[in-house]
Amino acid sequence: MNHVVLHDVRAGFFLMVGLTMLAFICAIAALSTVMHPPRWADRKLAQF
């Protein structure tokens, strides 16, 4: 492979890795928003 093709392949690889990491971070943020635990101020105290 010549230099230009190798550079394009490497750039595409890093672009895909970056977009995959961004999608993963967004998925984690969405899940943590949907499945967030109650805040300490909103917790009900255990009544014994």
C-alpha cells in the first residue's frame, strides 16, 4: 500500500474508534439518566 492509502486507513480507523467511544459514553449517560438512584435528599428514611 502506498502512503496515502495507509494514512486514509489509519484516519478512518481512529475516526471509527472515536465515534464508537462517543456513542458508548452517550449510552452510559442515557442509562444513568433513566436508571438514576434516588438522591439522598429524596430518600425515605427506614421506619423501625
